[in-house]
Amino acid sequence: MLRQRFSPLTIIIVLLVGIVIGANLNSLFSGDDVYIQIMKLNDVLNLARKNYVDKIDTQTLVEAAIEGMLGVLDPHSVYIPAKAMERVNEDIRGSFEGIGIEFTIINDTINVVSPIAGGPSEQLGIMAGDKIIKIDDQPAIGLKNEDVIKKLRGPKGTKVKVTILRPGVKELLDFVITRDKISIYSVDVAVMVSKDIGYISINRFSETTDREFKEAVRKLKEQGMKKLILDLRNNPGGLLSEAVKIADEFLPKGRLIVYTKGRLPEYNEEFYATSEGTLENIPVILLVNQGSASGSEIVAGAIQDWDRGLVVGDTTFGKGLVQRQFPLNDGSAIRLTTARYYTPSGRLIQKPYEGKKYVSIAEHLGGGKDSAKTVYNTKILSRPVYGGGGIAPDFVVKTQNLTELSVNIRRQNLFYIFI
């Protein structure tokens, strides 16, 4: 009898599957025949490595297998390669070390969307609309996002030279930038729009959001704010804890903000308001659109369900799945959906999906109230509110139509990247 040989991949996959399904040793040999399926995957890898016409990179195949496994689950269970983890963590932490610009690549060219306030690029005079065509005297045309990040981010105090083409200026401009620690602010606007109405825009929910928001509120109150417009348009979400803290600012102690339901009891949670809210008596209007997702929808759902304010704009994205991040030994990770979000009235925030694709996304993005959706009632005034995915506004204000691609880009917060 021949002894079965196990490749390192087999061990990796066993560990991964154990994480994903919470399997113990006994369950590996029962139920869904997990062991047999693992052996099949191992056989495919070995056959490909031995017989494929070209040389095969094992890591590429393993990562493709992981992505394939998660790809049949839902739109938000994903694999994060080790090289992408640092950027993910920086976005959550709210800081990184680099030259301090937001950029996007258009027609193979690095375009400066905006210099980050107070950063080294702004201090040197780099402007929105500038095009970076050389980095350290090497052509920068045709670079991918990861290449740009690798070249322009770096330890605080190090220098990098960029050559810029500026619209309306004939000569190329050279800048030698000293990298520094850059803060990514989640509260990007906080102003008074009239003598007693304040306006605050939150672009994400990171570790610093609640602190930034409270400071913005304090300053606006000093200027006479008695009412607030809170803008969560195009806010793709972020940390659940920070979204809960923002909703908490508007609600009395003991009010339910959001709850989650999962297959396993440990993923069932309820989040309630504390006694620390600073805006409990201030009227609020919440602005949302199709790009408002996840944490934005938690805040909107809580404010709407408790009749705490009015939600204005378009039906939100409908991202109501809770992800937990599981680290892997090589520095990569998987984000796996473990539960679903529900608003205080019982509405499921998540819209329908099949695998990685949403069902009838264009129809869902129509906005407004839909008589075909399930009707719920608010907790105080018993006003009708609508389920079926996303938060339908109290007053519909249409924004520019978004393609499915644009919506997915907004959901992933990929329009602009920080360096």
C-alpha cells in the first residue's frame, strides 16, 4: 500500500479550513467530507506542478485557490495578501509615512487628487491636478498602484524626487520631498453653514473618527451650532466600534444602535447607547447616497429608527455583513463574513447577493421608498421605514447615476490612494 504524500500546501489548507469552518479533528472526517475535498485540492496542485506546460509558481496557485474558496461565499469575504496588509492597517489606524498626497492613475499617469493638509507635499506647493511623470529621475508612466506606493512611501526623514507636469505651466517642475508621518483624517469638513447650523462630513470610520468628530462638534458649538447636517455620502464604512460611537452621540442611554446575528452564538451581539452622547438634543439631518455603506448605514439606521433625525438623499449601498479578520502565518489574512447587521427596528441592512455579485444592483440603486419592500416602523413615532437592503431615505434627493463598477469602487474605497 502506497503512503499518501502531503505537500506543504496540504498543511496550509488544513489550517485555513480549520479557521474558516471552526473544524476540530473529528469534524475533518465527517459531515461534508472536508478531508476528501482537501485531498482533491492537493492532488490538483501536485498534478499541475508535475505536468503543466510552463513552470508554476506555487504561491500564485495557493492564493488563487483561497480566493476561489471565498469567492463563492459573498461579496465581502476576501483574501488579503501580505503585501496589501500594511496599507489596510494604515487606513484603519489613520496614519502612514510618505509624501502626503491622494492620487489616482488616469491613462497610465499618476494624478494628484489632493495634497494632504499639513503634509510635506502641501508645504512644498504640490497641487491638485499635478501629474507625476518621473520618480527619482525614472519614468513613472504606466506604473500600477502598488508600484507607486512602493516608490513614494517610505520611512520618515527619507527623501524622494518627483518631476511634475502642471497644467498651464510649460516647464517640468522638480520637487525633492522629505517623507513624514501623515495623518488621514476621517472628518474632512466641519463648518458653520448658517448662524446656528453646523455641517460635518465623515469620509470613513477609522480609529480616530470619534475623537475627530467630538473635536469638530466642540468647535462648532463654540460658534453657535444648534442644529447639525451630518454628511455620510460616499462613506464606505470601516470600524464598527467607531460607527457605533458616532451613533451613540445622538441617542439617550440604553437605546439599541445595531445588533448582529450569526450562525455561531459568539457572533450575536447588541450595541447600546451610553450616557456620553453630546448631541442628544440637537436636531440632525443625515445625508446619504448610493456610496454610503456599512458603518454609514448603521448610523443612518439608528437615527432613522429612533426618529432622532431625518435621512436625506438616495438609498444606501446595502452592505450589512459583518467581517472578522483571521491572520495567516505568512502575514496575509482572510476577512470572513460571520454575521449580519440589523437596525433597531429589525431591518436587515444587507441587500441580496449571489456569490460575489449583487442581485439586480441597478434596480436596488434606484433610491427612495419601494412598496415591494418589507415595511417596518420606527420606534418612537411608528413611521413606516423600508427593508430589503440599504437604508431608504425619508426624503429622496437624486444624485448622479452610478454604474455598477463605480459603486463597487466606492464600496472598496479605491478611487483615491494615499502615499
